[in-house]
Amino acid sequence: MATDLRPMLRLGLTLALPALLSACALAHLHPAEELSAVGRTCGVAEGEVTQDAEEPRILFLYALGPSRAQIACVARWSRKHHLHLAYIQAVNWQNQ
């Protein structure tokens, strides 16, 4: 019976090892030029696609009323680069 389990165990370890190693990959900051190119491609203004050094796994979209197509475009790029997208649709500053 133990010999019947060896091929299954070997297959399980073979499949699990790449998954474990990919989970250890660290996110990195993308250059500002690359993020600007993403913004231009997706039709958002310069500087609206950013990444924070403290949390490099999150891609931020700061845009005033982005369209669904723009959000989807940035979301596709972020998924392709293993990042999470967080977007803010509007910021309303009021003078005191």
C-alpha cells in the first residue's frame, strides 16, 4: 500500500513546490515612467496611477470619475503584474 502512495505523493509535491515558491515572490515598485505609460494607455491623466513604497503590492488609481473602461484597463494591467488595484473616484476638498 505504501508503494501505491509514492507516485501520488511525488506528483503532489511536484505541483505544490512551484505554488509555494511563487507565493514567496516579493512585489516591487514599478518606475514612474511605466506607470505613466499605463495611465496614457488607459486614458487617465498623468500621475493618477501610482504605487506606494510602503505597500508595493497595491496599485492606486486616483481619478475624478474614471469610466468603467479606464478602471478595467488599469485593473487588467495590475492583475497581469500581480498587484491589487485600489481606486478613489473623487476627492472633495472644502475650504474651512
